[in-house]
Amino acid sequence: THGHAIGDTILKEFVIAIRKGIRATDLVGRFGGDEFLILLPTGDKERARKIAEGVAKIVGKSVININQQTFQITTSIGVATYPDDSKTAEDMFSKADSALYIIKRKGGNGVSAV
């Protein structure tokens, strides 16, 4: 809608917002398009959910100003954990994706766990 340059800036600002809500040991990566992964090497499902909820709040409060235009962004997050939800990475990504679509069907801007 607004072009690649603005889209790229919004993605960069989105990652900056995510990093404000995660720990130094956590990793963020772009999975494709507008999908990102946050890998939490330590913690349980409840900790993952709390971090995801914090990230969603931080992102939701983010206001991005580009070329005299203001953009407000939100995020939908699906949470799945190893080994509670899955024994393989592929299955865990699938379950996180399923959880993501649960929150998207509810209107987005929130967190859902498997």
C-alpha cells in the first residue's frame, strides 16, 4: 500500500519493538514476509506466554513516523514450546502457526498458545 521503502522501515521498527520485550538470550529472526520467530532458549510455556504478551503490548504502543505519516502497528503471536507441545522443530512451528491463526481469527493483536 505504501511502497517497499516504508514497508522496510516499518519492519525494522517492528524488530526494534520486539527486542525491547525479550531477554538478551532470546533470538529474533524473520521467517518470511511479515512473519518472525522469537526463540527462547530457556524457560517454560508460562514464561514464553508472558514474554509474548509483553512483546504484543510494546509493539501495540509503537508509533512509527515516516515522511510525515504516522503508522501504528500491532502483532499477533502464536506460542508453542519444546518439548511440551512437540518433539520436532517442524511440528513446533506448525503448532505455533496454528496458535497464531487462532488469535488472528479473533481479530489479532494478541497472543495464543497451543
